[in-house]
Amino acid sequence: MATVDTAIEELSAEQRQRRGEELRQEGIVIRTYDLWKTYIMGDQEIHAVSGVNIEIRRGEYVAIMGPSGSGKSTLMNLIGCLDTPTKGLYYLNGKLASDMEDDELARIRNKEIGFVFQTFNLLARATALHNVELPLIYAGVPSGERIARAREALRAVDLEQRMLHKPNELSGGQRQRVAIARALVNKPSILLADEPTGALDSATGNEIMALFEHLYREGNTIVLVTHELDIAMHAHRVIHIRDGKVERDEPVSIEGAP
Ligand code: ADP
Ligand code: MG
């Protein structure tokens, strides 16, 4: 695979497209080839992400873990199509996201990625139901179908009974479950969670991690970004990053197993 990786920059546009189709057929949702993000600060270059090769398959539950400043947020922004790389290729569900302009990137983001943030990012004055409907409004789904799908997503996180509550009428854990329902309502290719338990007490955090495990078992692909090892260990594979590079990539062993 290494020879292919180094050569990929030299592929023609048509060959690149074909590579995307192959990746999709193989069930690879995320594939980066020699991905870089470099910031220029005065006369200094900061390589926040430097030469990352990652492959994530449909149905995997992966944590991206590293200390503060290791490049997690930068990498998450690239994977989530919130930013474009300085160099390298990024395929999301077979499409070459690293080549896309902003409007196309926004479209693929809304379709393929469900975001979950540390601080929930809900609309304060909207009900749980309306918060979950929002991505469907952006996607142009008609009202009746929107409500049905938003209710179904809230049911999946066991919050249908609270659907007319506003965020301030819900606990922290319930708010995060609303955010997870919102992330899932579009049936995205991946659920991308950035420190999803960071603003919760540990018992509530464990409930959210149990929900992720349940969603994984139902077939969702989950990418969890965290600096905490005990949170990362809930995933089934951990990609350790340091100084913008993949340091280790390993499966999480079942307790007691070698
Ligand atoms: P993490 O999320 O792991 O804490 P970040 O991705 O936020 O790490 O940052 C990685 C490195 O890139 C850090 O050295 C940080 O200072 C730098 N960095 C991040 N964003 C910017 C930016 N917009 N401009 C300049 N440097 C940045
Ligand atoms: Mg960060």
C-alpha cells in the first residue's frame, strides 16, 4: 500500500476519481493520503497536521486521541469538511473532498457528516424537535416528512417524550442526546464527535458513551475526538496523534485480553 500512497499525488484526475469509486466499493468511508495543514504565523510555519494517512471503514467506531495541541481539532475540521488541506488527498465516501470548493464542501458536509460538539450547540429558543429538524430544513425536506424523521431520531435517543422541551428545560445529558439526534437525522455516513462528554459529569458522560456504543451496534460509523484515554477506550480502535502525525493506530483490546 505504501507505494500506492506515495504515487497517488501523481494520478490523473480520472484515476483519482476511479480510486474514490474503489474506496467506496470497499466500504472505506474516510481515506486520507499524506494530508497536511500548515499555518503560517509571521515567518514561522506550523504543521498542525503533517502527512496523515488514515483509513476508516463503514461501521467502525474509532477514537482520535492526542494531547492538547497535537492537531486533533485541525484534523477533525478536515475530516468534517469544515476546512481544506494545504496538501494531500481526502476521500469522504468515495468523493474527493480535498478538491472541493466551499459550496460543494458545505453540501457534502450536510449530507455525509453528523456533528456532535462538547457544548451541544443547540438553538436555545427552539424545542428539541425543531433543533433536530434543522438539518432537514437545510436539506430541503418537506415539513411533514421532517417532523416524522425528527421524531424518529428523538425516539432513537429515547427522548421522544421531551420533544417539546427547550434546551434550558433539559439536563446536560438530555441536551447532548438532542444534539446526537440532530446529528443522526440526515442518516450521515459518519458521526463525528468532538469531546462529547467534556461538559458533562462522569455519570452522564458514561450514559452518552453507552448511547454511542448502542449506535455503533446499530451500524453507525463513529469518529470520536478526545484527549482523554478513558473516553477513547470506549471506541473499538484508537488512532493516537502527536505533533500532527499518527503515532499509533491500534484496536482496543477487550478487558483482560492481550
Ligand atoms: P488540538 O485540538 O489537538 O489541541 P489543534 O488542532 O487545535 O490541536 O492545534 C494544533 C497546532 O496547530 C497547535 O500548535 C496550534 O497552536 C496550531 N493552530 C491551530 N489552529 C491554528 C490557526 N488557525 N492558526 C495558527 N496555528 C494554529
Ligand atoms: Mg482541540
